[in-house]
Amino acid sequence: MRLFALRKKYEANIDIAKANLDVLLHSAVGIGEHSDLTAEMDKWIGEIASNQDKIDAIDELNETKDTPPEQGDLFRETSRW
């Protein structure tokens, strides 16, 4: 269940980064507040990439991506945390 919650957090982080990129690309207010627009865009692209990598790692651990995994189910070789 904890990994499922983390996955949702990463998805939310991606949505936040996309919203910020949208402001930077389509709003004069977003452009006016940042003197180095490309650096700011790079920051949000990096956030998307980082969080997507984390989601991919969780998905590799969890064969059934649609249901929240139980920690014991993910790591069968470990008997206790």
C-alpha cells in the first residue's frame, strides 16, 4: 500500500510540473517572473523525468499496476521488514 501511495505522489508531482510548464509557456506572468526561462523550464522537465523514473521503478516491482501492492507481495524473498 505504501508503494501505491508513493506512486500517486509521483503522479501528482508530474501534474504540478506540467502545470508550471504550461504557465511558463503560455502566460506572460510566468515569463515576467523568471529572468532565465530556459533554466526554469529545465527544472520542471527534470521534475517530470525524475518522478516518471520513480513510477517506472515501482511498476517494475509491481506486476499488477492497477491494484495497490502489499509490501510482502512485492518482496517474496524477504520474510520480514
